[in-house]
Amino acid sequence: MMNTRALGKVLAVASAFSALSGCGDSGVQELRQWMDEVRRQTPVTIHKIPEPKKFTPFVYGGKDQPDPYSPAKLSVALAKLQSGSNGGLKPDLERRKEPLESYPLDSIKMVGTLQKPGMNYALLQIDKAVFQAKVGNYVGENFGMITRITETEVELKEIVRDASGEWVERQAKLELQENKK
């Protein structure tokens, strides 16, 4: 004989099968009727595709003007650029570069000054190396020449190109960086 627990499981499975078999054809048929009714009652709407935008061709009005890429026009512009229309201000590209010109100005720190007889030196640090620089030395990547050294700052005159390609002077300075421990 079966114990009551096993008998209960068998009865539960049998009742589930009988319940599922009752849902057979009548439920499916009602569902199909409802779907057919909804299809008949729902109107079909087809949206009209908008008309394409009207294309208007571009008319070039510069046929009578000089060609901007003509060799003559380009050579005139190059000659003007090379002549240096701003009084000939340009860096000396032929001189030998100094060691401090290999670093951008924002990576160089002023860490102190040094006074020797008749000369002031700025102590400039790059990474962990410290360099001595005096008035007239070049510093930074923009042809920056040291013009003045005080106990708290180094003043520079840089020569850079502006937006039009002309060489212009700009002032810069390095201020004393105090160690904060």
C-alpha cells in the first residue's frame, strides 16, 4: 500500500491534469472570436508620406573673382609671410638651443636665486634636476629669453606666432615655488 504522502502527490497531479484538460478548446475558441472582433472594429490607418523637400541648386557667384588656389596668389601670400611685415620680429632659428628650451614653461619651477659677484642667477627645477639661469638665457619651448631676475620671480619675453602666422612678443614669468612639507 501507498503511504498517505505519496497518495496526496498522485491526487494533486491528477487534479492538475483534469483542470488543464478542461481549458482545452472552449478557451482557445473564445480567444479567437475576441481577436476577430477586435480586428473588425479597429480601423486601418495609413499615414501619407510627406513630400520630399524641394532641391534648389547652389549658384556659384565667384566665377569672375580670382582663383584662391592659383599659384600666383599663393606665392604673393608666402612672400608676405616670409618678409615679416611686423618689423622683422622673429626668433633666431640658427642659434644653438639651450638645455632649458627643451621643456615647456609650465613644467619649469623657480625654486630660488643665487647671487655671485656681479650676477644674479635663478635656480630653475625640472623634474629633480636644478639649473642655474641668468638674464639672457633662453627658457621654454616658445623662444623665451630671461629679461629680469628678482628674489621672487623670473620675467621672460617669448616670441610666438599669432593666429595670422605673424611673430609677436608676449610676456611670461616664473614665480618662486616654496616647498610645502
